[in-house]
Amino acid sequence: MHICVLGAGVIGVTTAWRLLQDGHQVTLVDGRDQAGAGTSQGNGAQLSYSYVAPLADPSVWSKWAYYMFSSESPLTIKPTLDPAQYRWLYEFLRCCNADRVRRTTIELLQLAFFSRDQLKQWNDQLNLRFDYQSSGKLVMYTDAAGLEGARKQVQFQSQFGCEQQVLDAAACIAIEPALGKSQRDWVGGVYTPSEEAGDCPQFCRALVAAMQAHPQFRFIGSARVAQVRMQAGALHAVQAGNEWVEADRFVLSFGPESPDFARLVGLKLPLYPLKGYSITVPLQDEASRAAAPQVSITDIARKIVYARLGERLRVAGRIELVGMERSIPQRAVEELKTGVRELFPACGLGEDATLSPWSGFRPATPSGVPIVGPSPVGNLHLNLGQGALGWTLACGSAALVADQIAGRKSAIDDAAFRYA
């Protein structure tokens, strides 16, 4: 079967690989000239399999004014004229209840652990280079109430296979000595020894390079899809740049651009882009490398994550609902730089030009549960909506799509992820 995968971010690339392994002919199409150059390019780099609690949470109701009006809020909502923003927010608020959060957490944990197993199998086979490391993760707290809430979440998640520890500040610093120079007043943190990190765009490009050695694979880059051809209610072909690509089936993984394509085939998607920012700190000498953490760190109060990528430190943060506004305000860069100075002051921040400031858009559903499965368009599959967990959930989502297309029973129940 010939399958055309639309989108070469980490979701599309992993989907293409898994379908190729099933013996299909696969064409991968993207508007950029190389894989992983969009939302995947500067993401937080953490593979957070045990930390999947959704953004939609009951606490949103009490923090609404803070999110809307505080300049210090890590979550910003800027009203636009786009009706899609208000539809998404309405559905998001409906998901901000304890029952929905518990259900979402269980569903995402199952997919995350499945994804972790898939990545290990693939990498054992391919031995890809993407600054991968499995050094664990610390989620750090500055308030006792927040840490107590985390303790309850750890207890809840333990029944689903999560192995996590709630530790005081001294124990956290013993695990990651680089935190000992921090200027924050930590009360403690949650340690998950099994968490991982890796350079997502490096992974995408290495996987595409592996696929290009296969005679049944083709990558079409720098090819925006602006038109489609339908036949009898099914998708027959897409225009990729100047070329029409016909296929037996299509998989939509265009990330934040997916709703634009969906409209071409008469489909509505409950997605909205969550904008985020990152900088990448070069660790140019022994002193800066020693001052940077080996364990992945999340500063929960400021919603900033830190992940070691070889001789670099990826620093990412903020969630903004501002539509597809692509600028990188200096304020956002300064917030991330301040975070580095406070937590790891000897890392040696350079000028902004050396930090590769980046902004990207995580395509999110209101509940946080991605959509992975067939669509109402007969031969169009969906694999989208992973939000900030795209890197974490990619390999598992790809395996689900391959199982669905093959008619196989998957290792996990996919009912929660299908398009409704």
C-alpha cells in the first residue's frame, strides 16, 4: 500500500518509519526543506513519560485572573479575533475537572510508556545519534503546598507503573549537585529516575536518513500542500509544491497547521497552537559543563524546563495562547536567561545570537489527549494534538497508527485517542 504522511515533525517522521517497517511504500511531505524544522526544532528535549498531567486542571479556575493579567504568569492568554480560540478555551474549561484530569492522566501514561518501549526498540535496532541520555528528572518546588500536591499525584500515578520519589531539597541536590548553586529556595522535588532526554530534530533527521536508504521511501521537502483532490468522499491526491502525490492512504501530522489542511477536506479539528520559547546554551568549557545539570530539571513555579544535550543545555518555557503570532519578544528570552542565571549561574550565558532563541507552536487538544486514528474522510488517518508531549508520545502514537492501518490489536487500548 502507498501511504503519504503529511508533516515531517517528530510525529510524522516516526509514523513514516513505523509504516515503512510494515512494508508499505511511504512518501513523507513537508513544507520545510528538512525534517524536524518546525515545532520539533527547539522543543524542551525532555522525554517525560511519567509527567503527563494535562494543562487542563481544576486549579485553572482559581488562577484565571493571574493567567489573564499578571505579567509574571508563565501562561498567557491574549484574546484574538479568531473564533477557534474561544471554542478551544470553552472546551478546555470543560476539561478542567478532577474526573477528566484523572482519566486523561491514565490515558497519557499508557501511551507514554508504550512510546518509551517503542523508542528503545527502534534505537536498539538503528543506534541513532541524537544526544540521548537516560539520567532521570527532578521537578522542583518552592512551596510546601505545591510539593504536597505533587505527593498526592505521585501516589495516584504509582498504581499505573510510575516509580517516583518525593524528596526534600537536600536529597534533590545530592542527586543533581548543580542545583546546589541555585538561588531559589527549594522545599523539595519529585525525582523520576527513568526519565530521558534527547535532541528531537537530530532524531528526526537521523531517522529520515535511515529511511532514505530504503527503496520504498521518499521525502518531499520544501513542498507546501495547498490543494487536494477528492474522489467519492475520499482523499485521492495532494499537491505537494508543484507535484501531485496520489496515495492509497494519507496520515495527517502537520502539527499546528493541521486544521488548515483539514478544512480542505471538510474536516474540523479541535486543535489550538500553544506557543512556547527556548534557548540553547552552549557549554563551551569545562567550568560551564560542570555547572550544568546532567539530570533534567523542571522549575514548576516558572514552568521552565532544562535538559542536557551533550555540550548544550536546552532551556524552554512559557505557554501562550496568542494564535500563530511568530515573533520572539525579548521579554521571553530574558525570562529563560534569568532562569539559567538563578539555577545554574556558572553556565556562562553568551550573547543572544549564540543562544539560538526559538519559538514554536504545540498543537493541543482541549483535554490534552491526542487524536490518533481514522477520520471521517475514508482514507485519511489522523496523528496530531500531542501538545507539549509530542516528543514523548511520538513513537507510541506512530505504532498505534501502524496497528490501526494493519488491522492489528495494539499493545494498548486506542479507544481514547480516536477522533470523535
